[in-house]
Amino acid sequence: MAASAETPITTVAFPVLAIGFVFLAPLLGFDGALPTSPGAMALSAAMLVIMLGAIFAAVHLADVIAHRLGEPYGTLVLTLAVTVIEVALIESIVLRPDSSPTLARDTVFAVIMIVCNGLVGLCVLVGGLRHYEQEFQVSGAGVYLSVLGALSILTLVLPNYTLAVPGPYFSTAQLIFVSVITVILYATFLFIQTSRHADYFRAEDKTAPDGHHVYPSNRAVAVSTVLLLVALCGVILLAKKFAVILQAGLDKVGAPQAVAGIIIAMIVLAPESISAVQAARRDVLQKSLNLALGSSLATIGLTIPAVAVTNIILGKEIAIGISARDTLLLALTLFLSLLTLGSGRTNILAGLVHLVVFATFLFLVFVP
């Protein structure tokens, strides 16, 4: 994909607006509580627009850096940027005194369902409708699925079967152990992806003009790096106010607790999902898989340890084990992923099957 020589004004404006809103909010009397007056509602709406704009700006800026680095390093930058935002949103709610102990679990499970069923299914379907069949590297997909299977089972299912404390909780020692092996597994995956077997994950974009890629200049990369840091800081600082409004709003309408995790997951995955679908339309399904499956691995590999450390320090319990129904959905997702990504070629039927499972997951959240 050709990189633009000019930095879009929105990628500069929204990160600056995010930082500015954080400092101006107290002066405007906006404390992040559930808005009741028209003025507070307007400020809340403005905050949401600014935060979403900063998220999209962060992903765009990370994409500029990604073009310069190439695959698979570029995808890694995008994934880590999104994961930082996700961890900030989760932690902003976890740190509240009345926070739900299931938020981290709900968000991580939602990410897996959204990515492995919703996003992968949509990419395969869109790519199949446009190109009939698409190819990708089975070796890379196999690495993703082996690590994803191990991490998801160890973190989301195992707590229901340990004996030190009743499920769905880990004891402190178990939580520390699982967090450590999670980080080790994810770090080893990154070593495989970026060094030892980087060729497993390389994606060739055949739509580059005249067969050549246009890379951003050193200046564009430097500016994007600075603005990316500003955007991430802005999102992190706004996350606390957003978390308060989100939790209060869901409590007021009586929404299921898992909806908070789904909303957080959808917000942080939205920009990356757009990039993944666009890559599938260009017949670069490998990049779509790098973005999608890389996000799910980063979510488990970084979010669970981060939340675990926070809860241990605060002395709070964190419920990680998922229900029997969700365990069945997780097993079905892993099974279908092995079938879909095991041949190196996809078609629209595989995409539709994943989307059906995703729709079932969403339906059962509201009608359990």
C-alpha cells in the first residue's frame, strides 16, 4: 500500500484534542459521571468522538510506521498499539472500587470471538466474494493457532478446574504462574514472528503501483512516532472518564455485564478490523490474518498479566474462568479455525460459518 507523503490533519488534531480535553474537563466541570444535564451530555458525546478519533489516529500512525518496517514487524506495531489502548480501557475500569471482577475475562473472551469468528469470517467472506479463493501461509497460521489454543485454554478454561480456590478464580500463586508462562509464550511467539521464522508471516501486496511499494520518509516516520505516543497518552487519560460513563450507562439500562467487555473490544478493534478487511479485498489475506490473530494473541499475552499484576497489588480477586457455554463456543471456534486455516486456501463458506458462530455468541449474551 502506498503511504501518503502528507500527514492527515485528523491524525494531528485528535491526539492534541484528547490531551487538551483531559486538562480542560475539570475547568468545564466535567467529572466523567453519568451525564444528566444537556451540557454534560454534550461534553460526554464530544469526549467519545475525540477518544474514537484518537484511537483511529493512533492506528493510522502505527500503520505509517508499519509500512516502513514491512511485514511482519509492521503488523506487530499495529497490534501492540491496539493492545496498549485495550489494556488502558480495562485497567481504567478495574481500578474503580466497584469494578466487576469479570471485566478482563469478558473482554479477552470477546476479543477472541470477535477476531477469530467475526473478523476472520468477514475477511474470508469479503475476500472470497471478490477473489473466489485466497491463499495464505499455513505455517504462519499454524503458529498463531497453537499459541492461541494454549493461551486461551490456560487462562480462560483452566481456572474452572483448579482446586486451590473455587473456580472461576486462580489463587495468587496460580495467577502469578499463569501470568509468567503467558508472557513467556507470547514473547517466544514474537521471537518466532520477527526473527527466527519471519518468512512464515510475510505478506505480499500485489496492488502496489508498478509492483513497487512507496515507503514513508524518515521525517514522516519520526512525526508519526511522536504523534502515536501523544495519541496513546490521550486515549489512556480519557479511558478513565469513558469507563465511568460506560459502566454507569450499562447499569442504568440493565445490560448484561459482558456487554462492557464487548464494547471495549469492538472500540479498540474497529480501526484494525477495517485495515484487515481492506487487506482481504486486495487479496492479501495473510496480512488480514496477521492483524486479526496477532490481536487475539496480544490481548491474552499482555492483558491478562497486566490485569493480574494490578489485582494482586490491590488485593482484589479476578474471575478468569469462562462459563460452560462459553467454553463450548471457544472449543468450537478453535476447531473451526483449524479447519479453515489448515489448508492454505479459503472460500466464502468458511467465512460464513465463522460469522454464524459470532452471531450466536452475540445472541447468547442477551438471551442466555
